[in-house]
Amino acid sequence: MWDCLKPHMPILIEHLLFPVLCQSDEDLEQFDEEPAEYLHRKLNFYEEVSAPDVAATNFLIALTKARRKQTFEVLAFINGIVNRYEAAPDDQKNPREKEGTLRMIGTLANVILGKKSPIADQVEYFFVRHVFPEFRSPHGFLRARACDTLEKFESLDFKDPNNLTIIYRNILESMADPCLPVRVEASLALQPLIRHEPIRVMMQQNIPQIMQQLLKLANEVDVDALANVMEDFVEVFAAELTPFAVALSEQLRDTYVRIVRELIERNQSKDGDDDNYGDFLDDKSITALGVLQTIGTLILTLESTPDVLAHLETILMPVITITLEHKLYDLYNEVFEIIDSCTFAAKVISPTMWRAYELIHETFKSGAELYLEDMLPALENFVNYGAAHLMQSRPYLEAAVDMVRTIFRDEKVGGVDRICGCKLAEIMMLNLRGGIDDYVPEFITLAMSVLTNDQLKVKSYRIHLMEMVINGIYYNPNLAMQVLEANGWTNKFFSLWFSSIDSFTRVHDKKLSIGAITALLTMSSQDVPSSVQNGWPRLLQGIVRLFQTLPTAMKNREEAQQDEDFGVGGDYDDDEEEEDEWEGGEDWENEEEAETEDVKDESTAYLDFLSQQAAKFSASVEGDEEEDVLEEESLLETPLDRMEPYGLFKRVFLEMNNQDPVFYTHLTSSLSAEEQQVLRATVEQADRLALEQQQQQQMAAQAAAGGNPAVAPQMNGAS
């Protein structure tokens, strides 16, 4: 097939592909009369897959991806057009042809700049000669294309720093262009320039003005990509924008509320036969989503400025209110993230955020039970940082319990949502110790009612249910044992708990079980139910196993946190995966052998890939029991983070020996020599940690008194 097509490629490029890539009369009319629609058509081209120009673009991409050397054929044609344009007198230049060639070369950017490309070093010269002049073109559509071409070649490394300065100056001027499409394209082209340090330094002086321009544009046209630009700028230029954070958040709020009101009004007034409503809804929702994400990023950058954050909470409350009251489900996740970010950064719950808490509960009760997973991080913050207020305000406490109760009794929800219910109950039992005695029996009952069901297959759900009961024991061992005994669940639960001890893999899980077992060890021998007295020595065997595996869990958590830290950053490196997809490490100059071969049918290859993935998925579903492992949650803060398990166990262990030596002997006599050694090592580790803490306190005291904590121990030792 390729042998038949190859001789005709020059004709196809010149007479078929190129004409449809040039602006039509309709395009130019739309550019002038309906610039917003022009932008949506050009920026959302993936939605117009049947359009001739989109088909031509896709053909060019497929051609140069499969037949690398055909890139030279296309570039030769492009060079011919741009050179002819350059040489022609002004009154004979054809701006449509020039715009079409820039569109063509932008389409090939990934190939031209790919690995082993022999022409990548010529692109800068092409820009200087054929792209830079169009920033001053009298034709708006050519100015817009110049900006777009710059964006397409975002990974180009300029050798001459003066060219970067020229680009930055022209882009800034284009952001004030009288034509809306030029302003938008210039804004989108500005985003990838952040990766160039000289431009980043220049931007620092102008970033408030740039953000003003972006916000103004966002109010002129709904282009979701603009929100992505703003989000990047807020993250990269956090320090420069902090003085303007309040004004910026007000403008973002106003932009969001305007978009949402337009959504609501259109929804209320739409006719049943309005075919364009879906597109309108999608455009507005996506743009609103982008604004919310920018707000979320802004909040994260202000974590060290609590006074500014407190102001932002009040400013952003209308955003939260309008979204939740009008049930804009598509935007729930980002709104709950904003509440989460505000409360997590402040580490205190303001009256404004308590109003947000009320809205979350009202939203949950009005049919949003399936969004509990999105709500959970914010709810955990309300319990973590508002515990005192919750215990003083019964309606607020009842609202949290009601969400747990509802999620367990609602037949619509599945295991994932009920895991969220387990987590919410857990965070309450950990933070509200002594304040929710009325609710703990209900939590234990909800969990045990499911655990006694032998059909429970999802391992992570089973672990969270067990931890709901374990939390009840840690909260109040006597109360928890009464509930278990009254329902005949004691033996069932303890057998399940200790047979699953190795399934508690996270540091959080192990600390919780250690805390619960030590709580049980504080019970007097008379209070231990007769049904489990014979098995009570297994408590020590269980805690031995937990202490044996705790160091490994702590190491794994530290490595996971390091991996997360390593993966987060503002680097603007080239997308290597994309390059690999295009290049595959092949040599442009040694493609002759493949020139005569047909390319493998990609649709067939894709179907094969889907079949393989389906087989893997089936295997993974069957293996869920073994593979379903809980992951560390680095951002979750609980009182267990402050627990020192070695010291806790040592205190309880020695106290038990002092107060009830007979019972102590009964428990320890069944331990093996290895298990006894683990307990001795645990006590020794508690002593080491206590000594380290004492030394740190002494050094801190010396530092506070004006001494030198670093050399003081050496001087003492030398004397």
C-alpha cells in the first residue's frame, strides 16, 4: 500500500492537505465576528474529529510518525511557501498560506524536536526568520498563529538568550492585542516559557499584571486552558503573588460565581430541544473546574500565612455555598478539596468553616452519600482540629455520627464508601476520647454486623471494619468488651483480629493495634471475660509480632514519603515518554529498509492490547484477597502520630507486673524464648528513646539559655 501512496505524497501535501489547513472565508469571518466560537473550534479540535482540517492534521501526524523521512518532504514544502511569502512584496503576500504553513510545522513539533532529529537545531533560525515577524502582522489570525506555533514548540531550547527576550516581550504585547484569539493564544504560549530561567526571572517583575490579564480573559471567554495557566503561575510564583493573594482570590471567586450563575440560569431556562445545551454545560463546567483548581493551588501556597488564609476562607465561602446548594456534582470534588486545604493549612476551624461543615452534612443528606470519599479529608480535618468544639456542640457531633450511620445502612453504597464510614468513625474515636461514649457501642455494632458476614470478600474493607472495633477497644476497653460480650462476638472478633495480625501493614495499623492491646492489658484480671481468659496470653504474642514488624513498616513509610517528595515539584522538563513514543530510538537516516514495508495496523494492535489488559484485570480481581494492601496516607494526621509505642508498652507492662504479678506471670509464661527476647528488646528501645528525648530537651534548654548545644556534650565528656 505504501509503495502505491509514496510517489503521490508531494501532490497530496500540496493540493489536499495544505489547502484544508489554511483558513477558510468562514474561519476568518468567525475570527472577526465570533472570536469566542473561533477559539472553541480551534482549541477543542479533538471534539471535531470529522472536520477536514482535523483529519488532515491527524494524517500528517500519522505519516511522520510512521515514515520519519517524510518529514523532510513536508518541511521542503513548508520552506518553499514561507520563502515565497518572505520574498513577495507586501501587497502580494498571501497571509492564509503563511498561517497554514505555520499550522503544519506546529503539527510536526514533536517529530522535529524528537531524539536523534537532524533538524532540531535549525528550528531556532526558522523562528527568528519566519515566526517572529508575524507578531507584528497586520492580520490577527497570523499573530494568533505565531503565538500558537511558539506554544507547540514548547520544548525547544533556544541557544541565543536574546531570542528568549524577544519572545517574552512579544508575548506580553500580544496579551494586550485587540483581537481576543490573539490574547488567548499568547496567554497559552506564556505557560511553557516558565521553564526558561531568564524568562522566569523577567516574569517575576510582571506576574501581578499577568495574572490580572489572565483573569480578565477568563471573564471574556470560557477557555479551560486559561485556568491551567493561572494554576501554574500561582504555584511557580507563590512568593511574588502572596501580597496580592486576597485580591486574586476575590477575582477568582467572582469569575467562578459568574460562570456558575450562567450555568444555573441556562439550566433553568433551557428548552427541551436545546441541542447545544450539553456543549454549553461542558464548556462552563470545565472552565469553572479550572478556576477551582487555581483557587486550591493558591491556598496551598499560602500555608505559612494563617492571617491571609483566614481572610481567604471568608472570601471563598460563596464559592462553596453556590456549588453545594445548587448540587453541581461535577464540581464537588474540587470544592471539598478547597475546604480540606483551608482547614488543613490553618490547623484550626473558624466559624466560617463550621458553616461549610453544616453545608457538607446538608449536601450528604440530600442525596450525595456517594461523595463521602471526596468529603472525607475535610471531615477528618473538622474532627482533628475542631475536636473541642465538636464535643461541646451536640448537633455537630450528631451530624458526623449520622454520616457514619447512614453510609452503613444505605443499600446503594458499596465497600469503598463504607471504608470511608470506617475512617470517619475511627478519626472520631481517636480524637474525641471520653466524649462519645454514647456512640462507640453503635460503631462497634455497625462493624461487627458486617464482619460476621462470611460473604465479605474485600480484604481492605475487612481490615477497616476490624480497625473500627480495635479503635473502640483503644477508646475504652471495658466498654468495648461489654458490647462484644453482650452480642456473643468476643471470640469471633479476637480470632479474626489475631489471625489477621500480619495484614495490618501500615505504621498507623500497627500503632493502633499496639494501643488497643496495651489498653486491654490495663484491665484487671477480674474484668477479663471468662470466654477469652484462656486466650488472653495471645495478646502478648500479638504485640510481639507487631513490634517485630513495626521497624520495617516505619522504613517503608519513610521511603514512600521520600518517593512522594521526589515526585512533587515545579520542574518543566521535556516529556520523555512522549518523545519515546514518537522516536523509539530510531535513526532518521537509516529508515530505507522500513520504507517499503506497510506499517502494522494500529487498530488491531490496540485490540490485542485491550485483550491483554482484560486478562490482567480478571487475574487481578481473582487475586484481590492477596493483593489488596493498604497504603500509607502521608497527609492524614491523627493522635496516633504522637504515640510512642515502645514507651507506652513499657509503662503498661511494668505496671501490670507491679499491680497483678500472678496475672503477669500467667501471661508471660506461655511466651517462647524468642518472644520474651522481643519484649526485652522493646523495653530497651523504650529506654533508648526516652534518653534521646531527654538529651534533646537538654540541648533545647541550653540553646534557649544562650549556650552551645553542639559542643556542650563534648566539653562534659572531655572533663
